[in-house]
Amino acid sequence: MSQQVSSDRITLGGRALSRRQFMQLSAAGFSAAALAACAPAAPSASPDAPAAPAADDGGVTGGTLVWVGHQEVSGLSPSDAGPTVHWTMISNIHNALIQIDTNNENEPVLAESYEVSEDGLTYTFKLREGVKFHDGKELTSADVKYTFEFYADPETGSTLANNFLGMGEIETPDDYTVIVHMEEVNAAFLVNAATTWIVQSEYHAEVGEDIYRTAPIGTGAFKLVEWVPAEYTLIEAFDDHFRGRPRVDF
């Protein structure tokens, strides 16, 4: 099956369709995984190396990408990210402190660097400065503390509570430092907790998890435009993304 994207028409299997027709036929949403492949790639970095936008190599920019998914996107909160299609959408709306790269190594994202104490009971994260949420608010340590504490609490109905097993007090000595004190050693804490996507804390606290699932605000390369359950999810490039604007518009 071939797909060609132009300014206003899409060719699918030799048949010319408008974008609206393609969306109606798809009826299952946009593939954030495919969109991510078109975004500027961040180079592999050591924990102490800052991320830098990819150089412009003259590649094609703009246009719309449409993809058929096999699952209904029932929510867009970090807690909804179990199914594959959900994961791809949520991961493009949000960022985490670190991510696992293609070599299965920890790559700093919102964290500029991190340090684990020798006894495994203290994790210190230094955040990148100047990272913006989709509403223009700057990411701070308060957002990380709020996200960790909210999704660690099983009383919230979070599916992510096990990501934070053994976590105790969280300190935020300044806007760009997060110190997590563990009550017991959890060797999986860095991989599980630090890959949890960070929400805009003030907004989430105001609207609650149920509303946030329908209208999330993250720091990701794409921001939500429209979400229609069981039909489609439309996201658009975030111009102020700290790694550079994606090359695909929608």
C-alpha cells in the first residue's frame, strides 16, 4: 500500500483522497509513532551532555500524516498508556525525565543529568531550564514532584503506582532540582519512575485526572488539537518544543 502526502491531497493505493476523507476512512487516529519518526532526532547523549536540536539537512517539512490504529484511544493521560496506540499518542504529547533509547540505554530528556547514590536510596535529577509546556508554562521541579506523587498514589486509581515502589519523600530545593528519597532500594526505580511522563501540575490539579485524560498539557513535540473517542486523535507540531519543532505539521 502506498501513501503520498501533498499539500491538500493524499494518494492511498492509487486513489486520490482529501485529508478529511482519509481521516474518515481511518477512523482510528493518527500514528504518533510515525509522527515521531519525522521529528528532529535528538542525538545520543551521556547524562551530563545537553540535548541539541538536529541540524537541518534540507528534508521535507510540513504536511499531514494519517494512520490507522487497531485500538480506541480511550484517554490521553500518562496512566492510559498501556495499549500500543495509546502509548504512541501520549508519548508525543508528553516527555519524561529520561527515555530508553534504541540501544536500551538511559537518555536524559527533561532531566539534564541524574545521579544515584551508592546505597540506591537517593536519586537526584537536574532539570533542563527553559522547557515549555504547551500552555507556555515553564517546566519546574514542582511539576515532577506532583506527577510522581499523584501517580504513585493507588487511591487516585493510577495504573502507574508500581512504577514508584519504595519511594519516600521528594525534595525540590530549587526550580530545577528534584531529590527523591527512597524508603527501600528499588533497582527498577530509575527505569520505571523516571520514564513516567510529566504533566503540567497546576493545570492537572485544577481540572483533575478525568478531565486531563481528555485534554492533556505536556511538553511533548506535539500538542492536542482534538480528541474524539473511538474516532480519531488530532495533534499538531509544538513550535516551542525544546528539541526543535517537528517536521510534520499534523
